[in-house]
Amino acid sequence: MNTVKRFIKSYSNIHRPGKEMDVFLFSMPRSGSTWLMELIWTQEQFKFCNEPLNIKGDFLRQQTKLTSFDELYIKGESTSAKLIDYFGNIRAGKHRYHNPNPLRNYHRWRTSRIVYKIIHGGEYFINDIADNCHGRVVYLLRHPIAVSLSRKVLPRLDVLCSEAVLSEFSAVQVKLAREIQQTGSYLQKGVLSWSIQNKLALNRRRADWIVLTYEQLTVEPQPIIEHLVKELGLAHPDRIYQQLSIPSAVKVQSEVETIAMMEDSTADRRKLIERWQSKVDQEEARRLFDIVECFELDVYDWADPYPKTSYLIKP
């Protein structure tokens, strides 16, 4: 059955790249990336490419000869060239494996732009991929405790704690990472994974990146939508506003109450981003943020679910 589905998806779209830039949406699991991808997908000419660097499937292995997540964290021209070639072929319409389901609402038979959702590696190569594949980087962040509470597995923690990756960090940071990797609680390991992955990416941040937070998109979406419309050349902001109240395609992982609040336009959405505070006491939150502060990430504070002002998109 999966083979039939792949065949149908592969031939349900003809993609020819246009002059407008594609969108490379980098984030990490459980950060709202599917939701944001689907908001951008509402726009004409777009199709989406979901998790093209998820090594668990056989397609990435076949097309790039990369065999494990570890290889996505090996710096060098060889890996960079493989990824550029891979994304270039997707953009050229040669790799159609990742096409959206043709029964989905915004499916289009012909497209000229792609929004990629990348949450599994590639942090070293963000700018290489975007520069060589005619793309614009959108980077999405979410509070580390909220993300860690939402994650059921941490499949790349050992890779993120490998010698190759930790060589980029200070001795103090490496020592803490090793201690948590070996004896830390699940929440500590989740926050460590969040810290390393985001630090790797943000170390490569450039002025042309669009850096957004899930919390602002949830509570105060208008400035973000206006910013995306302007920076990405999106012609139909009305479609994005209509889609805001529709939970993402991964809503099966969301709680029933969360889905109800998303669908209720009158609900106080700040409650959506505050809910994690009832699951972690203040002392534990402080201890978890010792990890974040050790890795010198200043997006959030332990006591506030909302990001710091410097990370908000201004109206």
C-alpha cells in the first residue's frame, strides 16, 4: 500500500522552479514547524517538502549515499556537496518522493516554489543549502521546556553529543553535555538536545534569516504574517489568516484541549503557551535553564513562556 501511495504522490505534481525563492524552514521536532509550513503552503505556486533530511526513510540514503544522522554532522565539502545536489534535484522536480498528498486542501498539480520543513540535522549546512538552491531561511524557535515535554523520543541526542559536534563547544559545555547524556533525566536530555541543535544553527545566523518564535505566532500572529508576506513575496495573506485556526497535520500528537483552543477564534491563546508551567515546578525550571544558559542561548527565560523582546517581530 505504501508503494502505491508513493507512486500516486510522485505523479500528482509537476514542479518547475520559478524566479521566486524557495523557503527553507529549519526548526526542531514539536516546535510548530508543520503548522508554519502549512501556513506558507496556502500560497499559490507552493508545494511542501516534509522532513527531507529524515534519515529513517530509505529515499535520502539512496539519493545522497548518506547512511546515518551522524553523517549530517560531518563538516566538509563532501557532505555539503551531497546535500546541495540532493536539494537541487528536488527543486528541479527530479525527486518527487516528498510531494504532498493530492487529496490535501492546497494540493496543486503545477508548482514553482517549495517550502521545506527541516527538523532533522543539516545545521552546519543551512547557508550552503539556501545559497545554492535559491532559498530563503526561516528559523522557528519554541520554548525549550515546552518542546522537551512534548517530545516522546530523542533520536539524535547521541549524535549531538558526539565528539565531532561537541568540538564546536567550550570545555564547560562539553562537560555538562557528557554528564547529562550519561546520568541526566529525560527532561534534562531534552533541554540539552534543544540547546545543542539551536546553538549550532544560530551560530550560523545571518542578517537575511527570518527568525520567528512559535509563541508569537500563536498569540500575536499579525506581525509575523505581515513580515512573511513582505519578505517572502506572499500574495494571499488572507489564506494564512484563515488557516491559523486549523491545527497542523500532526494534530494526532496534540492534546484534545489544545486542538479545541486552536479551533476557537475567541480562545485566549496565551494559555496554549503557558500550559507547560503547570507540569514543571519553578525549581526544576530554574535547573533546566542552567543548561540553556551554559550554552549561551538568550531567546527565553525560565519563568516566562514568551520569548524575549529582541526575538519578537515588531508590528
